Amino acid sequence: TQLIDDLIALKVKAVYLSGGGEPTLYPRWWCFAEKLLLNNIDVALVTNGVLLDEHLETIRSFNYIDISVYSTDKNEYE
């Protein structure tokens, strides 16, 4: 997409994938991450962790992964 191309052209050093929802539900999100990685841009992911196993090869190249657990129920959080 144009945004990814712009980030590469701006020579950013790192990108966090997050948002107003689960970023791994976005269609082809891993393609954007792979393009960033191929251009030597560190990638980090903020996720609920549910879909991490679907693109392990890409995810293993990330700078870090932040697992967010949104719950006020102690048993669900654990």
C-alpha cells in the first residue's frame, strides 16, 4: 500500500502494528510486515495473541510482541 511505501521512503527505523482492534484480523497484515522487514525496518506487534500461530515465520522476525489482555475478570485474565 501507499502507506508502507511512504514509511520506507521516509527511512523510518521501526513500525508498531496495533490499532483500534486486533491488527492480525486485518486482511494480509503479514504482507505489510514482511515488506517492512525486507526494507530493514524493525516491526513490533501489539496483539491479543489469538492468531499468532498463523504466520510464525514472519512473527519470529519482529523486534518484539506485546500481548494485550483486556479483562476485568481475574480468572479470564490468567
